[in-house]
Amino acid sequence: MSDEGLQIFADEAEDLLSLAEQALLNLDDLNNITDTLEGIDDLFRTFHTIKGAAGLFGLNTIVDFTHIVESVLVKIREGALTVDDEMVSLFLSSRDHLEKLVEHSLQEGEVLDPDLKQNDESLLNKFSVYLGDSSGAILTEKNKLTTGQLELSDEDDDGVINENWHISLRFGLNTLRNGMEPASFISYLNNIGEVKHVTTISDAIPVWAEFDSESCYLGFELELFAPSTNKEALEEVFEFVQDDCKICILPPHSHIDSYIKLIEDLPEEQMRIGDILVACGALTTHEKDNILSTQDKITDQVTASGAEQKVPPLGKIAVGQQVVQQAVVDAAIKKQSVIKQQQGNAQQTIRVNALKLESLVNLVGELVIGSANSELNARRLGDSDLNEAMGNLLRLVEEVRDTALGLRMVQIGETFNRFKRVVREVSRDTGKDIELRISGAETELDKTLIEKIGDPLMHLVRNAIDHGIESPKHRLAAGKSAKGVVNLDAFHDSGSIVIQISDDGGGLSKEKIITKALDKGLIQENQQLSDQEIYRLIFEAGFSTAETVSNISGRGVGMDVVRKNIESLRGQVELKSAVGKGSTISIRLPLTLAIIDGFQVRVGDAHYIVPLDMVEECIELNDALHGGDERANYVNLRGEILPFMHLKEMFGMHPVATEIVQTNKNDECRENIVVVRFAGKKAGFVVDELLGENQTVIKPLGKVFQNLKGISGTTILGSGEVAMIIDIPEMVNRVIDSGQNSFIPQQHSKNLNCNF
Amino acid sequence: MVQQLENDKGLDASFSAEVAQYLTFILGNKVYGLDILNIKEIIEYGEVTEVPMTPDFVSGLINIRDSVLPVIDLSKRFTGESSRHTKRTSIIILDVKNEDLSIELGVTVDMVNEVLDINTNEIEPAPALGNNIQTNFIKGMAKVDGALLILMDIKNVLSVDEISQVGSVQGAAS
Amino acid sequence: MALRIEQDFKSTEGLCGFIFDEDLTIYEVETLKKNVSNELDKYSQFEIDLAGVEEVDSAGIQLLLAFKAELMRQKKEFNLSAMSHSVTKLVNDFGLSGELNIGDSL
């Protein structure tokens, strides 16, 4: 098989296995039998599809293994087995095993390495316990692996007429002349099963005078008890006479349910009724073709006669011919309409090579810069038509940009779902009872962020379970419910995405933190620390407040690495806690890494970009706002106190020569404050000039400036100049921190007061 | 403008020693040499955007074919004296390896000279010269045509770890 | 000869006896039909003795059925007096033991 084909199989199997995992974890949460059965159906479907695909590639180990899993699922569906914790765990382990098998299949050769083989056997053994006897059941199951159709076990009781196949035979005139003997068919059928009843139909025999003794006018109606056969096999019996004779095989009544089930299990593709019936085994291909040609004949007749007659649908003809029961046809019709509906709703997705997507996004970045450059040059020419054209072009480029970046956005729900399993396992290991609640699963993140945030999140969740939630005993003693809750939430907030992990556990004690920090030499005695600063200490290297360090979270290595990981993504992490009540960790991440809408400003000689989605408004800095006190570092913004600082000062830049300030038309000293908002906090920054919106292609700062605070990246302006992107979160915090420490208005050390 | 790296008449290496090629350039009044292995290109001194809150020896950032690279004032870093920007001032773009990553950056020099072949056995260890020059920046010295050539150790001069401490220098706020 | 025809069979007036001696298969049915046809109009009662039949197939059974049907149509008597083992088996296999059994007349 081609490598590419195998790769596609592996990719699809991966998707299916992750669906299976979710379905398995959902089983835990379900309370009622209907949902559970639906869950089992989902699982069956998933494994069934994998089995089919593996079969195509001749991956027998996978086929065999999946088949056994399917069989157990069938038993559960039939009510012969119930779902319990152990079983779910077994299924989870088999899912993992399958994953390994799929990986293995990508390499050459069918031979499993000893570990895999051992795992395979041990899992199969566990399953066989559920299936009845130890090796017998497995073998029987394996032997049934030929048609992919659901086959009944041999335990079915007989005697009831509806357990029998009803076969209707009308032999053709030349049957005897051709050397065929009807009796031999009947005796052959007796080999396959037991012919319970035969009725010979002789009414086709003409009057004696016209009776040709060598022609065959006989018909038979048979009741055949043969539980382990299927339509195809029966049809094959009459292979040699099927051209001349009319043969109708109606499956036993008891098969109706299994046909209906098979129909429901069919993949979610658009199929015609005939194909659905063939796929579940209720019709053979031969029968379907016959019916279709009957339909065609009727259609011809109707068209020829010009009558307003409706051509009967395939299902109706089939029932009329007594080759399938109405109930099965109904199920097929239902399936068809369900699929139609689902396809209407379903999102069409397509797999894309990640590298190609990356290079597309890079190219779009170049496009943005290039078009900005062109626009600049165009403006200099002053041709209005050209300017309009450029304006249109820029708008289109912006749309392309948004679409391309949108391609990289993935819902965080997938990542969140992985944690269900973690929670399950860790709860079991620690003996705690913990529920994981997830909200905001549809929130979208850039793909690279999702990949990188997985590990830090995992660690934080583990931490919450391990250290946050107390044991059931403790909780009850504290008057809480025995079951602890961990919440995972994700949402957008002013240009960032926020992920919150909160628990209703014991919370963090500030005193304990301070003691520990003093102990580790992280802080000094009598150091004044805000609550925020105290909690921030958790993220320092070598810190751990847990009395016993468990294997799960590891020694204090955790939190500081988590913080570093998040910060390397240009994110921030913050912790809030209340003793006895619980803790909440909030992670903030930028929405995109690549291209943002920027607001360009000039400070001194240099140009800076402020991410537009954090900009609230721009106001003039003048006396009225100051309230007359020019030395104040806050303004009255419509009744709100807005702290501000001069960017120039914050950047430690040299004072600007006064000439530049005076280029302002009205010859007044006008400074502008850019008001920004971040994480619910507002601050203002004084800049020299506002230059308007700009599509900002982010060029990362690189290792050399990795510790630089206040600048989060660079970009290239249309003019070719390099502009720096201001790290607003950092700057806002600085403004607020400095404001907190002194309520006395600062004295400006530079002469920025303009009294013109 | 990109200047082509020109090869001088190659001095034939004596059988056992290695010959390396060094780009020579001027900082202040001394001549220095850099192993060309790390050199990507040489450009004219162009628009360098200052980056706030960085040490003096960090000149800023430059745009080269839509890539943003940091520029170090080599004179300032090496001798403590700022580079004088004249027409001849150039920026040498280097590829410096730091652990597994390679980092591209530029260094400003007063003037670029020729490329010389220097035999390893011609290199003498650096003496302890005046206190302006940090000895671990120097790989060694070589005498070429009677003149003294100071060979720089690029890795130490531009130890990225050191430079990346740039962020820790806070601006003069409040 | 596969079929022995005996007029005034068992000394009954108007009863024709057909005694099938050998095989009753597709190879014989054409001839048998002809022979039977000759006697059909002459008699009003018919008795069939199949004790001597060795091989029988569908064609044979069909012939019997056709004959019986014709007699019913002509409102004549049909009596099956004996069946060999092979005939009995095939009749049973075809579920025809109600139609073709010994003793009953129309």
C-alpha cells in the first residue's frame, strides 16, 4: 500500500481514536440508559470504521483487535453486559493500544514488537472474559469476520415461524431441460439449515393438452431455519438458476432489528435506499439491480402511456416482492433523512499541511507590508484614481489577512477534552472525587498557541487536583460536598484569550506563602507586598507549598516553568485565591501571533505601535483634564480617574528638541493620551503624535531582546522603517503600580510643560 | 549596498597548521579581524531604529529585506567608545551560534578592509593590554605586514546571554 | 416398459391402472405423457401404482400433478395406491404429502 494512503489512514484513525476517547469519557458522565446506549453506538461506529479502513490496508492485527472490541460493544448494546468503571478503563486501554498499533502500521512489516504483542494478548484476554469463555468466544468472533455484517449467535431458539427465512422460488420453464433439479436445491438448503416447511406451487401447470412435460412449471415457498447464514450466501445457492427463475429471499423477522441497527450504524454518507439496504444485508446487490430495472421498466411504461402515475420507490417495490420487510425499509428511509440533515449542519472540513499554512501566513505578512509600501508611494504621487485603487487593494489585503489567520484558529475544546481523562485518572489515583466542568470550548485560538499551551495547562489542572482539591474526608469535615469541582473556562477579552482554571478546593494561604518565601530567601523580612505580589511568588523557581510533594505534579519545578512557557507565548498568568474556598488561575494569551491591527504613534524620533484592540480612545492632554495641576499624573476622564505616564519617560528616552513639538499646525503644545484597556485596567500614555491605524505584521524580537520589557515585538512600516510594538499589559501594570505606590502627583523631571 | 567579500592572494598554509580567513576592519584607530565563517554580508550603515531601555552598545534595529535584525555598536562594546558615523561606516551581518540556535545580528564598524588569510601558527595569545579592552573578547593577535591585527572572538564579544540581559535595564520611569 | 397399462384393472369396470415400473424422471415423462394421454378419454377412473419406481425427479412429480389436475377438471377419479420409497421421499420433500398420498381418492 502506498505510504501516502497509509498516512491518510493513520491520520483518520487518529481523529477517530480521539473521538472514541471522548465518547468513552462521556460514558462516565451519563446517567440514563438511552444516552449510554447512544454513547455505545457512537463507540461502535468509530471502531467499526477503523476496522473497515484497516481491512482495506490489510492491517490484520488492527482488524482482529477492533473486531473483538466491537463484539463486546454489541453485547452491551444487546443488554448482555453493563457498562461499569472497569469496562470503561479497559476500553480506554484498548483505545491506547489501538493508537500504538496504528503508529506501528506506518512502519514496515506486520510483526509486532514483543511489548505490543503482549499488550495485545492481555487486552484480548480481558475482553474474552466479557465475551463468555476464554478462547472459544474469541475464535468464534474471529471466524465471523468475513462479511462485516452483524451475525447472530448460535443460541437462537427456533420453532417460531418468524425465525425463518422465507424463500419463494418460481422455476423457469427451461429449468429441467437445462439439467437443473429443483429437489436438489431443497436438499442443499437442508445442508445449510433446516427446511421447516415447503409448499409446492403447481398452479402454473397448464391444462393437459398444452402441458409440456419437459418444461418446469413448479414453484416453491420455503421456510428455512438457518440462523448463521445471510442473504448473500442464500442467493449464491441459486446462482445457476437465477437468470431463469424468480427467487425472493425474505430474511427472518428476527433479523429486522439487526438490519435496522446495521442501517443506523452505517457511515454518515449520503446513500440511496437501495444501497442502504444492500449495505446492511437486507438486500443483495442482485436483488437491488433487479428492482432498479423493474423501476426502469415501470418508468418507461408510465412515460409511454403519458399517464400521471408515480413510479413506486425502490423500498415499496422491494416490500412488494417480498424480499425485505417494511420495517427495514422504514429504517433505511429514516437513516437517509438523518444523514441529509446532519450533512446540512456539518461543517465541511479539510486537512491542511501545517507547513503550507505557515508559509501562507508568512506570505500574507509580506503582502501586508508590500501593499503598505505601495500605498505610501502611491500617496506621494497624488493621483486620486490610484489612491482609490490602493484603498480598495488594502481593504482586500486586510480580508485576505483575516481569512488566512482564521485558518489557523482551532477550538480549544479539543484540548480541554483531553483533560477529562487526566482528571479521571488522577482522581482515581489520589482517591479524590473530582468533577471537571468545561465551558467556552468553542473559543478559538491560534493553532500554535493551542499546541504550546497544552502542557502548561495540563500541569495546572493536575496541580488543582493534586494540591487544590482536598480529599473527600477533608471536604466533608469542612462542610463542603465530597465531590470537588475543577472548572476549565475560556473566553475572549479585549484582544486576548483568557483561560481560567478554578477549583473549589482549599485555596492558598498567604501566610504560608510568605513563610515559605522567606524560608527560600525569595523575599526579605518586613517586605511590603500586595496580595498580587504574594501570589506571584508561587511562580518563582523552587517554590512549593504542598506538604507532601506528590509524583503527579513534581517538585516545585512546575509553576515557574509554567509561567515561563506562558510568557514565552507573550502571555501572562495570574493567581487569585481564598483560603478554604479555592483558587483561580487566569492565563492571558494574545489572540494572534502574526498580524494584528495596530495604532501607530510617534514618540520622539521613533514610531511605535499600540495593538488596536486594546486602544479605547485618544484624548488631548490639556489643562482642563489636569484639573489645573500640571504635575498630576492622572486625569479626570468623564468622572473616572485615569492614571497616565509619558511614554518618553517610561522608555528613558532623551527629551525631544522643542522644534519637533512645534511642528504642530496650531502652534500649540498638544500632546495626546492614548487610553488603553487591559484586563479591566485602564491607563493612558502620552505620545507626541497620533498616526492612525496600520496593519501590523509582527516580527518577533528574537533572543537578543527576549528579556526586554515593554516591547513585545517589531514591525516594518510601509516606509521600510522599523517600529516597535508596545507591550501594553506590561506598561499598564507599570503605570498602575507606580500610581499605587504614591498618590502624590509626581514632579516631571523633563520640561514637558508647554506654556506657549 | 552589499559589498562583495573579496579574497586576497591566499597565503599557502604550511602543511601542519590551519589557515583561516579573516575580515579586517577598523574601530577607532585599531585594526581588528573576524573569522569570515560567521559573516553573512556587509551593508552600508542605514536606518537604525533605536530601542528604548537598552544599553548604549545596542544601536537598535534594522530592516534587511523585511527581516528585523538587532545592531550592536561594536566599538562601544569592545572599547567603550561609541562609533562615529561616517560615510564609511558599515554593518557586518553575522550569524552567531548560541546553543542550538543561530542568531543573526549586525555590528557597526568604522570601516571595512580586506580579507586576509592567517595561519593559526601566526596567532599569538593576547597580552594584557590597557584596561579598555576585555581580554576574553580577543582570540589572539597577528602581525600582518608589520601591523598588529587584533583577532576578535565573536562568540564572546556577542555572548547572547550577556546581551540579552539588555531587558533587565529598566527605563528611567517615575 | 416403464408403464404398464391395465384395462379393467383389478377387474373393475372402467378402471384403468397405471403401473409405473421403472424411473419417473425427465427422461421418461414425454413418453409417459403420451401413453397416459391415450387412455385418458377412455376411462373415468384411474389408479396409479408407484411401488416400482426407482428414480423420480421433479419432472415426474410434475407429471403426476398435471395428471391429477386434469382428472379433477374432467371430474374423474384419481387414486394413488402405492408409492416407492424414493417417491415418498420426494413427495415429502416437496411438501406434497397432502396432495399425493396413498388411499385417498378425489
